[in-house]
Amino acid sequence: MSKHPLDHDRGASKGRLERFTAAAKADMPSKATMALQQRPRTQGDGKMKAFSRIEKTGGGA
């Protein structure tokens, strides 16, 4: 099995795991992440009610 393109050795560049770890430990989250967290919820609890109903009755609608 061949390596993923990001796993190929490119000299001084970091490996995928190191890049993911650095991103996870970053002090400042990205602006996109902050915007998603601050966006108001538009759906309410409709999905949870539907999931609960399916779980209780074993069917939908």
C-alpha cells in the first residue's frame, strides 16, 4: 500500500501527525471555528424530539 501524499518525506517539513497535534494544541482557534461556535442555533430541538420518538416507538414519522 502506498503512502498518503501528506505522509511522504519532504525533508524538513513536519509529518501529518505533528501538524494535526500542533493544530489541536494551538492557543488561538481559527476565525472560522469561532464563527461556527457563536452562530445562533436555528433548528431548535426538533431533531431530538424526532430521534426520541424513533427510539421509543421504533419507527419514524
